[in-house]
Amino acid sequence: MNVLVFLVPLALALGALGLAAFLWALRNGQFDDLDGAAWRAISDDDLPDDAPRQNHV
Amino acid sequence: MSEIQDLSTFVRHPAEGVAAMDLVVEGVHCGACISTIEKGLSRDAAVRSARVNLASKRLTVEWTEGELRPSEILDRLSGLGYPAYPFAVETADSVELREEKRLLRCLAVAAFGAMNIMLLSVSLWAGAATGPSGATRDFFHWLSAVVALPTVAFAGRPFFDSAAKALKARTFNMDVPISLGVLLAIGLSVVQTLQHATEAYFDSAVMLLLFLLAGRYLDQRMRRRTRDVATNLAAMRAERAVKLFEGGEAREVPIAAIAPDDLVLVRAGERVAVDGVVEDGRSDVDQSLVTGETSPAPVATGAQVYAGSLNLTGALRVRVAKAATGTLLDEVNALLEKAVVQRSSYVRIADRAARLYAPVVHVTALATFLGWMLMGLGWEHALVIAITVLIITCPCALGLAVPAVQVVAAGAMFRHGVMLNSGDALERLAGVSDIVFDKTGTLTLPTLSVANLADIAPQDLSLAGSLALASKHPLARAVAAAAGATAPLPAHEFPGQGVTIFIEGVRLRLGSIAFCKAEAEAAPVAAKWPDASLMAFRAPERVVVFAIRQAARPDAREIVGELLNAGYRIEALSGDRPAAVEAAARELGIETFSGGVKPGDKIARLNALRSGGRKTLMVGDGLNDAPALAAAYVSMSPITAAHLTQTQADAVFLGDRLAPVAEALSLARKAKRLMVENLWLSAIYNLFAVPIAILGYASPLVAALAMSGSSVIVTVNALRARQARGF
């Protein structure tokens, strides 16, 4: 039984970590453009481009 | 336009040496568009960043201050194939966005709390705490309390704030019983935990918040998206004006950059973008968007002109008015203020339910407490039972019943081209018994077209069309559009009269009746089309007269018929000439109509209808309709309406068709029916749950099952609000 004293709070702490990550992502604007993010994932930004890219936000 | 655009009002300065601008971009719909725009702009060394938001169709560009003119960005974008329109972020937008993010944060916290507390509770229900001492159970209760207390303190704020506001104003809303229920559940559970009791209600309290926050977040998101679309549309048709600077320089600027006392140039064929006084020039203006009157009025130096009027014949220099006094605009504003004050304070169906519901619940809880005391139960135990009654009746389903329907119905309306400006518009639309239409721009399209096309020979039409292309006059444009002409003839224009050309030995003329000396031929056409403006085309041996007017919306007749069949009483009230109103009303099958109606008279008519017990939907677009829209029970306007008018309307509809009005009414009726149904469903739920609670059998497990069960039923029922049509 005593193992619960460690494991349950540990589980809660892990959950809280997930919550913190979500709140961080929200604050950071990760959810501002859900449609665009879907497309950006498959864009070829990482391939060499004919013109040099000058900016990264 | 050859003038340089001055866009400085739209430029922000997020940091030292950095300028930024927000733009609405037309035609972005996929990943290729994003990279074309972002890479295309970033090639310029001065551009620091360009970021497209695909969901809202907007673009934010940042560049090094002074190295780039804002108008160059627009040029580059249209070079890439994406016309863009700058817009200023309004404070109301950012308030809505902040509220939405706040609700999402609360929702996330509540979801975390609910999941973890439920994890602990389910293990307890499953028998994790069967030991004799109950140490595990107490431990789990304490852990639940540790999670629940901060969760409720954070995620419950939207409800607590709103309840406090309502109580301060001495009214009830749904948030009062919600807040009371949640706080009591938490308080009772803490006391139970302290006393090593077997049951605690942390899970119920947090789950309640989770469900309600989900409903509220969806509601807020729907409202914000509606606003976004409205802002985008407004930016796309943002009006510009040619400002005359000292020294005679003329520059095209957005209307936001025009200040009182500026001098503005309005050329023939352009819309007047400001209210002001004519400084010099002579012209005819079409004020149909302002007064509803379709026949042009002459203006000269010293005359008042209003934003939205169409300048027909000559160039005008207009001094922008500081504040209009003793003018139409002044009258409209005064009437508007009065109408807004008079607007009957509509009580939302949810608030009416809350007013009925809250006292009943509180009295029931009190009666339960007193009843158990009389039965000889100890006051502590009786109190616990009374509080469980409050918890189980806490209007979880009731709180979702109305917003869930609202969200689904507003989404359905959105797909049919109707955008709601106010939340309770749905409920008011559902109660409508009478519909009052403005004529000009509402029953008819705001653009001009040739009415008597059938009477005109094709070769005359195509010749007149080519000739018409040489003129900027709106009537000529309508003729050119009707002919589908693309190749202009090198004709000479006599401003305000017409165009003429000498070709292959014959002289052709297109212009006013007098210019073509076509009085004899014009008379029968004028008699046949009393609401039309006339234009003549003269070739040596023959004369053709065009009747040009605002045509009825393509489906207007059909929709009016459908609405009449559905039992609505329909009326047309217009500021236009009575003859023109009569012609349009007869064509559409509207039997009650009056023309030449002043803004004040429109309000009087609406008030007469109201005192007769009728609930009136006013549909209008003109500046003169704005007070009437505010005074009506509920109001709609087309997206082409004057800005002031649009802000007064409860809903705005898109497109050339009138069908969205009928769709909105039918969807609203359906939504109202579902709202009432949902309220009944939650009442029936209470009918079963409350006796269980009063008898003292409401364990936390029962409460959790009952609450989520009823919430799911109500939400699923709300989804039926999606399909429309059929009254």
C-alpha cells in the first residue's frame, strides 16, 4: 500500500507537466493557425532553395 | 488609380526600427500559397518576417523601418497573385481573442483536474479503499482536494465573475446557481474529508466545470470566428478616398486616414467616401444607399453630401465635415440614440429559465434540510443531504442546453451566409411574425442593370456597349456590362451628358435623353419602368432607350412567396419615390408597401406594429434604415449595407440572393425549438435525480453518472440544429 504514497503523486506530477506543456504551447501561439501548421509540416523548407532564405522567426 | 497609396495608418511599430502591417489576403487556401507568399516577400532584404495565418486568411509582415513603403508590399503581393488589403486590428477583436484564450486555459486546467480526480474516484468506487482503517480512502480524498481546490479557483473564475456581476446588478443568471453549486460541493467535500467520511464530491464539482467550460469555449470561438470573417470582409471592401494635400498633390488614402476639414476629390462614377460639404464642382449624385431615393439629385457648391452616395456626372471637391448638424446624418444619429434606449430589453431564454429555476432549487434544498431535521436526523447529516440536492440539481445540462444549440445553429447559419452579430439574435429571430423590407439595396441588388434588355436589338446593344466603355458614368457601365463589351471605341465624352463618336461616316451618341434628343422615344419606356433611370443611344436612323435600374435580387420573388406561405406578414418601407416602391413591391408580390418614408416614419411604423403585438424583423441596408434596424425587434442587413447600418443589425447576410433571410428564420425557429426541448430534457433529468438526492441516496457515483449522462444527451440533441429549411 505504501507504494501508492509515491506513485499516485508521481502520476499527478506527470499530468501537471503535460498541462504545463499545453499552457506553454498556447501562450506561444502554437494553436493560432491550426490549418497552416498542417501544411507547413509537409513544405520543403529544409531543402536547398534557389534563393537564400533570409529570415527565420 | 495612378496616385500613390498612403497606408501609414495601418503600420504598427512592434519594436525600435521595425514596422509591421496586418493584411487580409485573398485566395490563400493551401500550403503552396503559404510558401509562395512567405518566400516571395522574404526575398526582399528589408522584409524581416512574413507569416501567413491560413485559418484566418491573414498575413503579418515586418520590415525594417524606412527601407520599404507599405504600398510596395501590396504591389509585390498582387504581383505574386494574391491581392491583399490592410486592416487595423480593432480593440474589440483582441478582447474577444483574449477571452477565448482565457477560456481555453481554464478548459485545459479543468480537464486536467477532472481526469486526475476521476482516476482517484474511480479507483475508490472500484473498491480500492476496502481496508478497515480507510487510510487509503482518506489519502485519495486529500489528493483529490489538493488537485480540486486550485483547479476550481482557477477554472471557475469565468463563472464566479459573471455570477458576482449579476448579483451586483440584482439579477439572476445561470452562473449564480452554478457558482453556488460548485462552491458548496467543494466546501462540503473538504469538511467530509476532514471528518474521514466515506464520500466526497470533488469529482462532481470539477466535472461540472469541465462540461460548462467546454460549452462556453465553443460559444466564444464561434463568435470570434464570425467577427474575423466580418473584419476580413470589411477590409476587402475598405473604402479609399483621394485626399488633396496643400500644394495640389492628390494621393489615394484609406478612409481611416481622413480627418475633418481635409479636402477630398470625388470623380465622376466614384462613391463619396466621406460626409462633407461640396467646396466646388457640380454634379448629380445617386443617394440610394443613404435615403433609398433612386433618382439622382443635383448638387453644387455648398451642398451636403453623404458617405455612400454615388457621384454620377462631374468631379466634386468635398470638405470633410467635422460633425454634421441639422443634416440627415444628424437626424439619423439622434433617432438612433433614441431607438437604442427604447429597444425592449429582451431577456434571454436561458436567463428566464435561470430565474425560474434557481429559486425552486434553493427552496427544495432548504425544504430537504428542514424535512430531515423534522424526521429527527442530526443537523450535520441533514445539511449534507441538502447540499447533495444542490449539487445534483446544479444546472450542468441546463447550462449546456442553450449554448450548445446556439453554437451548432450559428455554425449552420454561417454556412448559409448569415453572420450573427449578437448572441440572442437567434431567439429573437425565432419569434418573428412580421418582416419589413427596405426596397433599395435590400429587395433589389445594389448594382445597376438594364431592365428592358428584351426590347433591344443585339447589334444595337453591342454597339452601345462598346461606346459605353468610353464613359465612367454608372449608367453607361451598366449598359457596357449588359452588352458584355470589352473593346472600347475611341469616343469623345461630354461630362454629364454622354459620349459620341464619328465612325464610318455616321455619328453615334450615347447619353442622357436630352443629349440624344430622344424625348419622344423615352416617354413609353418611362411609363413602363417608372423606377428606372433612362439612357438613350442614337444612330442616325434609329433610337434605342435603355431603362436602367437596380434589379430585384434573383430569388426575391420566390423567397417572398415562401415567407408569405410560412405565415409571415411582409411589408416594404422605402425612402424611394412611391411609384418606384409600388412597381418593385407589385413585381415581388408584396401587398403592403409605402414609399417616400422618412427615417422617423419608419420607426413610427415599427412602433405601431409593436404595440399591435407584432414582432418585427427589419431588413435594410441604407443609412436611413439604421435607426429602424435598432428599433425593430430583430434586424438583418446585407453585407453591402452602409457601415453604420451594419453595426446596428443583429445579423448580416452575404451574397446576391435573398435566401439567407429565409434560411436564418427557419434555422432560428428550429434552434429555438431545440433550446426549449433541451430545457425540458434537463427538467426531466431533475425530476428523476432530485428525489434520489432528497432521499439521501445520491452518492458521488450517482452524481457523476447523472451529470455526464444528461450533458451528453443535451449536446447530442443540439447537433440536430444543423439542418435547415421547411418552416
